[in-house]
Amino acid sequence: MKTSLLDGKKPAHFDKHIIGNLLLNASTPELVRQEKLIIGIRNEDGEIYRLIGATKHNSFMNAVEELFDLGLTDELEDSDELVEGCDAIFSEVL
């Protein structure tokens, strides 16, 4: 899976756990957006600061499971709609 930080957006305090738990290859936002399935990660300000792209549905589901295990919530869990170009958007519930 590919990942990219978005310019000008502050990473969330839990970002190091995402990097530690998922096998991700650093890429550009443009290349990540070309992947079949996209996960966005929101910071404490409510901004998407990281994109994760998966080519295969299996990889996407593994990433989703890991993010849930980190205690994050998918705001699109009950939706089939894309939001901000993402299939899933995870954030910390405060």
C-alpha cells in the first residue's frame, strides 16, 4: 500500500502508530490517489492529513482492521459514498 502526507496539514498525535502497524510505502499524493481504494486519516483539527491507497480489496480491509484496532473510527463505515475522494476516513473520537 502507498501513503502520503498532505502538504500543510499537521499529522495527528497517533500517526506514529499508523506507520508502525501498517506496511506502507511513501509516495506522492497524486500516486496514492491513483490506487483503487483510498483511506483518509483526519488530525485533531478535522483535516485529512494522510492518504493511504490500496490496490486490492484484501489490503484495504486489512488496513481498515488495523486502524480499528488502534481505536480509530471510520466516519464512512455505514456509507457507500466517497467523501473527499476517500472510501474510508478514520479519526480519533474525542
